[in-house]
Amino acid sequence: MFRMDSKNLRGCGLAMALAFAGFAAFTPGAPALAQSAPQPHTLPDFTELVEQVGPAVVNIRTVEHVRSSGRNGGDGPSDEEMQEFFRRFFGVPMPNVPHPQRPAPPAPRGGDSDEDQPRGVASGFILTPDGYVMTNAHVVEGADQVIVTLTDKREFKAKIIGSDKRTDVAVVKIEATGLPSVRIGDVSRVKVGEWVMAIGSPFGLDNTVTAGIVSAKGRDTGDYLPFIQTDVAINPGNSGGPLINMRGEVIGINSQIYSRSGGFMGISFAIPIDEASRVAEQLRVSGRVQRGRIGVQIDQVTRDVAESIGLGRPQGALVRSVETGSPAEKAGIEAGDIITKFNGQVIDRATDLPRMVGSTKPGSRVNVTVFRRGAARDLAITVAEIEPEQAVAQARPASAPEEKAKSSSPAAQTLGVVVTELTAAQKKEAKVKGGVRVESVADGAAQRAGVREGDIIVAVGNTEINSVREFDAALARLDKSKPIPVLLRRGDLASYLLLRPARG
């Protein structure tokens, strides 16, 4: 008689299950059990991408013409990679010490001489077969000579077509034809977590390939650029090199790293290629970039402020000041307004506004939606051109002291402030239509919120204030159990503060 113990039974059961699964997989109409298992993922192979894109990536060396003196000849030798490293990642020149592995040369015996001193080593990539090359603006800044080396070891002296510091994009031109060029990708298709690759010359090591994934999109680290964050190894010398997707397309220019030690720490940033391409096109056409401006200083809108004034969620850009004679002032935008839309585009974060305005052609007339005193209103504004250098606003002299009638308002005193009416001269100086001036601040809700002597309160909640009486009336209507939003002016700047009365 055939006997089967439990061990054999388990083995037989497993064999029967496998046999049944195999039978079911090949039986018409049977459920495909084998297909329910997840397919294994393999690591990407970058070899074809390197062969495809590598020839279009170049090494860039910059040279500066300097006049040296024999009296200062004991300094250490110039280290190209470290010079670029300290300029870009620390924002300071490299300390004047010899390289630890290179002995300093003997000091000159005297006299002055002119020499070409290497400034840095970086990367770039060929945009067109006729020799236009894109790189970072900080790579070519201050350079008297730019040398481009191809992967076939040919060297060319390049002409700087133009550079833009605000986006850190530059275009140079070499005299050659039939060059390999890159394909530009679609940044809108970039997904967090997808594989990407970088090719560059870290520390002068030509054609170095590193890879990683996209860590984040739209990372705010600058006024005009929403950077692509990756964990691709980027080091000094990678600056200006391409960030490449798995389709062999350039989606960004490697530009910056975040580091506490000076070395790569797993966080690097690339300029999105769509932004860079728009800049490069203007540089190629005119050698400069035209940007729009409307003349406002802005800040973020906090969640507490948004909820307290009825805006809902924190969005838009809070206008802290409006430049005199600017397009914003002519359009009727006021300090304290929250710009929620520009030219039909929703502003989610304050940093969105400079990008939208900057990419608008000067002279264009667009619609702007502002949130003011609890309601939205549309304004038409004509965008001006941003100046190359912004003039620093001069401090206005204080007006002569005038007689002020102090308030003995019980409502104001419960918040810990004493307020007064504004004189005509004070309104003119502060560029406000109304409001009350804070004469003193005692211990209380106002002091805890950051109200200072000399501040001008122009609105309480969503109610404009033109007198002490209106200030009291506005306070009386508000629910004291909730934070009280106060719009005030301090100098040229407007801001919202939330007053939280103490509960008894």
C-alpha cells in the first residue's frame, strides 16, 4: 500500500500546485496565475546614452590675463579646479595657499610681467552643429579667453555670445561645422524618481559620467528658476554640463550643489532646459536678455494670514511695497494687496510672480488679479523692462515733528497700543491714503505680534482705517477669540501681523 507522510504530502502539494499553475497558464480561458506576479526590474544601462550624447559634451577652460609682480611671487600655483570650486560653491576666492601635492614654484627674481592665468575648468554641451555651446554664466564670467575641447581632443578658442547672471546661463561660439549636438527634452514630462545621467569634467576629469534620480522638481533656490533637484554626483567642473534623461535628451544644466563640507552630499541642482533655452535664444539673437518688471517688492502669504483675511489657502504674492512711478503703481496696485493671478496664470507661491513677470515681453499689457479687503479685483498693467542694475532706494528724511492727538481708545489699549491720527504730511511721506500711527506699544497682543512704535496701521481685518474712531469700530466688530489680522506699513514695506488677545 502506498503511504505518504506529512513531509511528502507538503512536497507533493507544492509540486501539484506548480503543475496546476503551469497547466492553467497554457489552458485557454484559464486565469493566468503566473501573470499576477510583479515583473522584476533591472537597473538601467547607460552605455547607449553615453555613446549617443557623449560626443556633444565639451570641456571648457577659462583663462584670465593678469599682471603679476615679482614681489608677490611666493604664492602657490593656481589650481584650476579649486578656483572654480571656491567661486561657485563658497562664493569666495580660493585661499592663497599652495596645493598640498604640488610644491610652490620658486619666486621670481623681480620685475613685473603679464601672464595668462588659468581660472577654472568646467563643462558645456553643443546646441547646434555650427558651434553654439551652452554652459553656466559663472563659468565664463571675468574670463579673457575661453577654450573649448571636444571629445576628439580638438581645441577651439570660443567667443562669448552672451551670459545672464540671473539664470546662470551663457552661450559661447566656436568656429566649426558638422559638430555633434544634443537633443532638447520636454521638462514637463520629467517625473520625480526617474533615472537621469550627467556628463562633465569634475576636477578636470573629462567625460566623467554619473547617474542618479530626479529628487524633486520646482525647487526654489533663485528668483527666476525652479530648479530640478537630483542625487546625481556633481562636483566642481561639472558646472555647465548636461543633465540627460533615459531618452538621451537634455533636460537641464548642472549648476549648483548643496554642501556643508564642500563636497558632494547627494543634493545637486540643474537649471531646467526650457528656461535655459529661452535665455539662450535671446543671447544668440541680441547678446542680452530682456525681462519684464512691474515694480513691487513681495513676500509669502502665510496660512494664518490667508485664513484670517478670507483668502482661504496660502497662495499669491503679498505686495510689501510699490515703487514710485512703476507699472504697478500706475495700474493701481497697493501695498498690502495679494497678487493671485498674473496674465491668467495662478500664483501658488510668491516666487512664481518674478518668473511670470520676467518671462513677459516688456511693453505687454496684461491682467493682474489682486485680493484686497476681502475681495478680488482685476487690474490692467503694462509691463516695463527690468534694468540691468537696480538702484538702491534712498532712505527718506524724517518729517518734522508735528502735534498729534493721542488716542485713549479702550479697544486699542486692550491690545497694548496707543494710536494717533495721521497728519496730511505723514500720509504724504508714507504714501498712504489713511491709517493710524502707533505711538507706543505696551505689554500685550500687539507687542507679541511684533507691532512697533511708528508703524502705520492701514487696515484691521478687511476694513480700511482712516481714523482712530474707525480703528475702534473695526476692532469692535471682530471676534476676539480669533487672531486679528492687521495690515501695517513700516517704512516702505507692508506686512500682515496677527494679533492674538490673551484669553481671560
